[in-house]
Amino acid sequence: MPVERKPYDYVAPTPVRHDVSDEEVMVAEARLRRALLLNKDLKTPRHGISRSDAETFLKWVTENDRLAYHEQYPERPLVLTDIGSVCGRSASLCYWPLKSVLPDDRLNIFNIGGLFGKHAGIHEAVAVKLPISEDGNVSDKVFLLDNSYGQFFWPEFNTPPREQFAEGYFVTQTEEGREFAGQLLRNGFIEMTTKNASTYIKGFEDFKKQADPHITMQDYVMADPATTFMHPRISNFKLRPEKPVDWLPPEIMARDTLQDVALQTPLTAYLKIHENTIPREIHAKAFGKAREGETSKLAL
């Protein structure tokens, strides 16, 4: 017998365009690299970047992921994608440029199925941990990058005759959840405060409970939801450590190449590797500027 549910009336917002200049990104990157270097041997971070620099860096990564998405699927609106089709590609396109800057303990590409004890193939996204300086204090903040979250908000997946609704239905049953979803869908990334992390997790938990009402999450999830997404237990590279997605160029799959790329700016490295996956006129313009810029000469 179908479960009676409230009507689904959520209208997903349109993603905003992150229009940041190459120069802004390179300055933000230089400051982030400097902070990471100074914090390298410290147990707790003493050096950080501003929230504005962090958002500039994440906006650039998010926007390039979206450009690649539109190149692959020009007929689809970004916020409403076919369910289950693009999260792995989107996560990989965010992960690899970040890999050229962030060490492994500050970057994780994950499958949220790991929250329930095993990789259930639910959804893939990326989490980063950045040292943020605010009001004279420095602390690590976790951010989620999830450009394909919109796939769970299709009305067709959240209305009868479908018996099992998607995650978007459950998230939008509260005003708090709608606010969270709106921010993530518009920007493509969000800070994973305890409240935001719990909201994100609960949508997937409620989705899973439709098929298995007795499903439970792992202990480490409830202990600290905000840091859950950095946990190695949900890292998707245990499933495919060498091959993020099968359609990426061979250069991005080689470990040696990744070590070389780590010595370059992500702007140069990312565009060079993804030359065939983004519009050529955009690549030519951005890559030309990247070659002209020198991070070492930028003001820190």
C-alpha cells in the first residue's frame, strides 16, 4: 500500500553564475598554498585565508565543473539532471583540480552510501577542509561541493505514482531544509556546519529508510556530522583509486602526472588536462592568461 505523503511543491532555484576572474583565483590560490605550507607541521592551524578567498577558489572549481557539464549535456538544465547519471563525473571534475593544491587529509571524493556501512552507489560528491581566518581566529571549515544535487529535485521523482521518492522530497519538508537546498543548488557548494551536514545526511537517510526502515548510520556520523565527509570510510577511491571516470583524458589518470601537476597552479593544470572537455574558446582565453601569470609574484 503506497504511503500517503504531503504534495511536493518545491521549485528548485537556478544555479548562479560564478563570474570570478583568473587573477582573483590565482591570488586566492597563492594565499591558500601559503597558509597550508605554514600549517604543515602544526597540530592545529594558525594561518588561514579569508572566507572571501575560500569562496573565490570554490566558485572557480564549481564554475569549471559546470562548464564541462554543459559541454557534455548542452540540452539539459544544470539544476534538473537525469537522476543517477552525472554525480560521479561532476565530483571527479571538482576533485582533480583541488588535488593539485590540497593534501589528502583535506580533500575527499566520497560516496554517501558509506554512511550506512557500505558503498550503496547512492551519490558522489567532494568535501574539502580549508583553514579559515575570521575575527582573529583560525579554524578548519569543511565545505561540500555538489553540483549534481539537483537530480533529486525532479517533480517526477517526488510525486505519485512513484512509490519511493527521491532525497529532495525529504529535505524540502522543513523550512530549514529548503533553505539548505536552495543555497547548495544555487551555489554548487556550501559550508558543512553541523546543522547543514545533518540536513544533507537526513535526506539520504530518509530515502534509504523507504526500502529498509531499520537502516542505521555508522557511529562516526553521529559523533560529528560536520566532519563526516572527510572520513576515509566513505572515500570512493577505495572503489576506483586509479580511474575517477572512464571518459577523462588518460593524463588525468596517471599518478606520475598528478605529482607533477601538484607543483603547478590549479588553473593551469586543470585547463591543460581538460582541454578537450570544456569549450575551446574558453580554454584558449583562460589558459593563455594562466601561462602569463606567476603565482610567486602575486601579493600574499
